Amino acid sequence: MLRTPTAEERAGWNDAEAPEPPDNLTATLKGAVIHRFCETYVVGDDTATRLRTSFEEVKALRQSELAGRVFDINDEEAVRALLPLAQNYLTSKVFERVSMLQKTESDNPPSGFSYPQSVGLWSELRFRLRRPLGILTGTIDKLLIMPAIDGEGVDVEIVDFKTNRFSPPAARLSTNVRSRTAKVTTAIAGQASFDFDAVIDESSAEASPTAAATLDEQARRIAHDYQLQMQAYALALRELLPAEVSIRTLRATLHFLDPNIESSLASELLAGSAAARAIDEAMNTIAEIDGTLDAESFPPLPAAHCRTCNFLELCPTGRDWLRLNQKH
């Protein structure tokens, strides 16, 4: 009755491992390469060379995880497709702040989390934090720790890179349109598409101020989906940093690389009590749901994807499948 998408349609939309021509990069691989680039790039590196190196390193890692299976990837097309994202990072305000700390680190590399040694730049920082209902684990893409201007404590920024796709703001371009009719058609069950019988003079198209606002609105909406993740990072920092490291300010930044937009969470969401409450409530919800689900209604479907599954250690069925299908 609601005309919800079919299982086939959902599989196509949600499959992060579906190759995308012409380079045949998957969403997962694309994100991994860009994260590697942002982690390893230093001022002075050749952008294309560093990106190609990051691509080769990630591809080699994934091939070992997949027992040597060869990826059907056009390497040059893949690097060309990823280059705009890399360039967006290098022209961003985030990179400006990272560069400042990289310069500081070249003189005084941080040796550990103690003040003032903890001042500096950290990449791919992993953590484990025990909570009443379980253990919280994660990896922070970039952690910037700077001395406070007034000399009291440190200013901390958590940066997380995102490669989400944003809808193009073409609908809000200022154009000369001689629209005669508009009709709604249904191409796929439950999805309406507008077929405008119109003539567009593209030569007069100019981006309007509302176009940029549209991207900002999308960024704010998408950032809300990552709120709990960033609160987890904030809580981990507050709990795990040594007591002598006094955090004066804490900022959590989501850097959307595709449109080159950064979005920060409200500071009150990152306060220790607010972050702890959000994480513990989420864990409590998971625990409550776990007791109500009928496992027989969700049978595991082991296959080759088990080789790269992040939850393999929790899945006996997946481990059994791998044991029976190991290549000797």
C-alpha cells in the first residue's frame, strides 16, 4: 500500500560495495582511499602522487583481505575520480589548521598524551572506552590539540572526513526558462518524477545565493545523522586524556569533502555529561532491542563478503564459512 521500494531496489541503493563505472570504485573503497590521503598528506607532497600511493596502499590491503581477489578497477580513472576530493581537502580551512600543527610538529613531535607534549596533530587515533553496558571503540580521523590563547589548557578539535554525496543544487540555478507544461510521471513504483516540457537557456545560468544555502542545509541535515558518533569521540577524549591535560574548548568538525563544506556540532552536545548520557542511552536501547529480536527471523547469509566484515568476531556462522572456504 505504501509502495515501499522492493528488495532489489534497496540492494542497489544500499550496497556500498557496488562498483561504479567508469572507474569501478566502490563507495567503501573510495572513502578508504580519501581517508588514507588525508591521513598521510604533508605540505610539499605532490597531490596526484600522494593520492596514487594512497590508492595503491588501500587496494593492496583490501586484496589481502579478499584472499588475493583482483579488483576490476581502472586505476587511472579511479585516481582521476578521487582527485577533486583530494583537492577540496587541500583548499579547505580544515587543512589550513592541520598544516599549522604539522609545522609545529616538525619542530616538536608529540611523544604522548601529556601536557605540553600532547599539543600537536594526531591521525587515525584509535580508542577503547569502557562504559556501564559495554565497551565503546572508534577511530578519530584527525585530532588537533592546540595551546589555548590565554595559556590555560588546550583547545581541541576532532575532525571526521565524510564522502557523502550531496544533491546538486541545479534546481535553484537562475535561468531563463520558458516552461509550457509540467506533468508528474511514475517511473518506479512509489517514486514521482517531473517531466518539464521547457526550453532552458544555459548561457544565462548563474548560481544564485540560495544554491550554496541548499548545500549548507544538506550538510546540517546529514551532520545530524553523525551526532552520536561525534559525541562518542568527545566522550572518549574527555575520559581518556590524562588529568593534567585541561581541555578549555572542544570542537567536533565534520568535513564533507565532495562539496568542501565543514559542519560543527553545538558545543553543548559535546559536554561530558551530555555525551555520556547520549552514548549510554544508545547502548541501553541496543541492549533492550537485543532481547526482543527473534534471531530466527534474521538468518545469517555467509559468503565472500565475510572476509571484510567488521563484525566477523561476533558471528560464528561467518567464521565457520571462512574456515570451510579458506584458500590453501
